Amino acid sequence: MKPCVSTAHSMFKKLAESALIDYQILDPKIEFDLDATGKKIQYYNVSSQYLDNFIARFGNYRQHFYSSYVSVDSSVPPHTDIVDRVNINFYIETGGYQTTFYQSRDHDSKWTYADHGDGHVYNMDSLEQIGSFVAQPGDVYVLNGKIIHGVSSAMAQPRKFLQVSANDLDYDQVLDILDSLC
């Protein structure tokens, strides 16, 4: 797959081609409760020759990237990511979820949701929608984890994806690297 990008936005970009990938889920990394009913977002270590090859194409930057398998069984409230500055999501099951990006009208309407990093959850009343997408199985999107974003679906089906992340490169740097690979 050539990782050329299309759909220009400062918050997300869809890669020009889709990918269906072989992978093996390994041990759990971390999980977060999404509500009081036990709904969670779960991160696992993953083995995938495809993802290893994808990361290797970043050349000297490859050490900045790591991969995960992510399983989500509920909507995710508007938030910024705790550690990851940029994520490349390879969607397996999408559950009809819409990923929506926001800007805050009131920068005080947020709270920290973990004891490390700089992730925050935001009050929906203080947000203005600035963009969105609905991924399909096989779609690949690059997301800016430091722009407020949330995920919702009326269907409440599982959402599963493979993720390549970087926490020490910013979104524009990763897009420049991807563009250089074309």
C-alpha cells in the first residue's frame, strides 16, 4: 500500500488506499472504563507483519512508532488523547461509528481522565463541531490525537482497529513522512 494521503484536514486524513491486514492479538496493554456499565476501550499488543513492514517504511523515524489492537464497545466522549499525538487507524470492524472533531468555545470545561499524560474529556455543551468521518472496514485514517474528538454510534456495535501511534512526533510531521513515501 502506498500511504499517500487524501482529504486534507488538520485533524484527520484518509489514506488513499484501503487495507485488510493479517494480525494476531497478544497480551493486554491498558484499558479505560467509558461508563458505569462496564463499557471499555481496550488496547492490546499485536503481532502483524504488515504493520511491521508499514512502520519500517518510515526509515529513520520508525523507532518513534508502535502498534496496538484496539477494541471499543461504546461511544467515546469528546477527548484529547493522553499520550499519543498521532494515530494511524486501520479499521477492521467499524460498528457505524462517526468520529467527530471539535473546537472548544470554553477552554475551562474539561477534566483530566488519567493520572499521566495530558488527555482531557470535554463537556459537549462547550464544543463546536469542526469535522467528522465514518470509517468503513478496510479504511485507513491518520488522526491528530491532540485535537478534541469523540466517537459515537446509535448501533452500539463493537469497533475494532489496528493502530500505529507516535507520541513524540506531531501530526504534521507524520503527514510529511507519509507524503515523502509516495
